[in-house]
Amino acid sequence: MSEKNDTDIFPYVDRSRITNLFILIAISGALGGFAAGYDTGVIGDALNVISIKLTSTEIGLSASGLLLGALFSSIVAGQISDVLGRKWILVFDAILFTLMPVLLALATFNFASFMAWRVIEGFALGMDNVLAGIFIGEMVPTTKRNKYIATQQLMTVIGAFLSFWIGYGLTFSSNWRLMFGLGAIPAAIILIIRFRIPESPRWLMSKNKKERAKSILENDFKVDVVESEFQKIYEGIKASASHEGTWKDVFSKKMRKYAFIAIIIGLFVQFSGINTFIFYSPEIFVHLGYTKVSAAFTSGWATGIAEMWPVFLAQFLLVNRMGTKRAFLMGSAGMAASLVVGSVFLLTLHGTPLGTATIVLIFVFLFFFEAGYGVALWAFSPEVFPTSIRGRGTSLFMTADSLAGFIVTGTFPQLLLTIGLAYTMDIYGVITVIAFVFMLIFLPNRKGKPLLEGLKSIDEGASKVS
């Protein structure tokens, strides 16, 4: 049933017959990225015209509310998904993605209510960040895994791009409530699609739900099940997940190194300063002297386009060829250089040249983030953590990511007022140089290798099915 000599594939699936299902799985799992991209992208324009009076501290907290909620959910998402499965957690997230924009539009009266809806929506965001990569990684062929997982980042930047232009169009009327409310439309579509996707057969077999896994393989993956071969694969997966993974297992002697790397890389991803450009792009241009409308327009085409096109390049040309380590290294080097050079421009230029230099800085920085970090971060955890602790391992990574993101997003308005944009960029640049050195020394190279199941029988069994 599988291709000859192709032992490095998702167990028990004929890829040629279900390519469309793989695409649906990748898109449905990654569509949470679209909702997240929209909600993170629209906040900059909304805060520029919001009618609720906010201090600079409250502005930082409002923008970082999503990340605060994600911080809480990232801690528990992996454990919950290991117990309850992948699909229905994704459905639950889509429900919150649909409800919160409506509440932001209709039930926001002060800073407290604004913050509450953002934190709850961020809770769903954190769950989705943990689950999407796990779900997609368990459902698609190893040789195409990074490409499919990169769909998460592709959807994120498409959502952000759309939000920038919606924000610009509504800035004229200062209708910040509608900016948020429109996010419920794509979220409702996400909810409908996620009801149609199957549960992960890997997870089902690890939970002794053999018959249900077999049914999904037969009905959704169109597999002609050969009982003897299926039993071998089932026993292999059961053996690798014979005990429920705990946090003690994550920090065991064997996995301690990967846990440490996951924490540090999660911190580095956000301490690069990426959220300053995503959340505060309009504010940055206002700071440089643009009007609110012109700032919204400039951030719409500059930040939106700069975010989106390198993801297409990375997803279809780079990620499977480079692997996650090289992608991380490329991103670190490019971002560090652009931040330092951009800081020099900010300190020496004025007027139109300064605005042009800032746009160039955004284009270069976002290219290297999206083509490097943006796609690699989703593939990292599914590559290094085995099934029994994959949920907790990904939670660890995303918790560190959310914590750093909350700090960066919450402190940027104060840094902008006190030390200025140039020196703030220098801080992020130094951190990114340190990130490059750390990744060069410690990051494992998992390019093209199977998920760490620890059992050759899984992939070997798949290659024998006919």
C-alpha cells in the first residue's frame, strides 16, 4: 500500500490516495493561526482609535492580553490533549475564537472588560498553538511534515494581512468595535471545518481505542486494513505510550536536554522583538510622525506584505530542504543584522528617509523571522518529543514563548517612550545574536527524520503494508 522502500512515512497510510485529506487536516489544524493572526494584527489599529481611555501601561497590557491567556493555557494544553485527544480541543478553541470577537465588539466598556475578553481569547490561542503542530505532525507523512506544519504560520500571516487592511479601512470612522467583531466570521468557518476532521489514529491507538482508529483509517484515510500488519503497528504505538507521560518524564535524564532547549528557544523566538512589529506597527509609524490614517495604511502594506510573502517562500521552497535548525540559524542571523543596521538608520536619519528606512527594516526583519523562525517553531516540538510526552513538551515550549511574548508586548510602549525605538531594537538585536550562538551549539538537527517514537517497528510496519 505504501510506496516501495519508503519506510519513513506516517504509519499505515497510502499517501497517493489521500493527499486532499492531508491538505484538509493541515488547513483545519492551522486555521487557528488565521484567527490568531487576525486578532494580533488588528490590535494595533484598534488601539490607535479606541474610545476607551488607556494609559501607556494599560495599552501594553491590552495588547499583551492574548499572550497572558496563552501563557495559562500553554501550561495545561499538552496534558489535556494527551488525555482528551486532539480534535475536540481544537473544536473548543474555535468556539472561543468565535465568541470573543463578538464580546469585544458588543460588551467592552472599560479596560477590565477589554482585558478579560482578550485573555480568554488568548487562552484558546495558547491551546491551539500547542495542539496544531502536534495534530498535524501526527497525521501527515514524515517527508512532508515540515511543509504541512508550516501551514500554521502561513495562516497566521494571512490573518494578520487581512486584519491590517480591515483596520486601515475602519480607521477613517474609528470603528474599533467592528475591527474586532469581524474576526468572528472566519472563526465560525474554522469551527465548521474542524467538526469534519478525524481524530488522530496515533493518539487513538495510544489510548487503546483500536477499533475507532481502524474505522478512521478505513473510512477517512481509505486504507484496506490488513489485520496482522495493523496489529503490529498498534502494538508498537501502545508500547511507546505504555505509560501516561508526566512532567517527570519530560525532565528525565534522557529528555532533559530537549526540555531545556525547548524553553530557551521559546524565549528567544519572542525576545527577538517580533511582536513589536505585529502588535505596534501603526503605533511605530505614529511615533515617527505619521497621522493615524497614514500609519494604518503604511503598516497595512509594509508589515502585511513583509509578513506574508516569505512564508510562501519558506513553506514551498525552504523548510523541507533546510530543516528546522538551519531555518532557525538563518532567521537569527538575518534578524540580528537588520535590527542593528535599522537602529543606526533610526539614530541618523530624519523625515522621509527615516520613514523609508523603517519600512526597509520591517521588510528585512520580517523576511528573516517568517522564513526562518516562523515556520521552524511549529516543527520543532513535534520533532523532538515522543508521543507519550509530546503534549507536555509542546506545552513547555509554547509556555516559554507566551511568557516572553507577554513581556515584550507589555513593555514595548514604555521602552518606546523612555529609550526610543532605536535602542529598543538594539536590545532585541543583542538577544538575537545570543540566540544564534545557542542554536548553533545546542539545537539538534532533525531534518527528514521520523517523529521520535523510539520504535522502528512503527515505520517498518508501515512499509510492509500492501
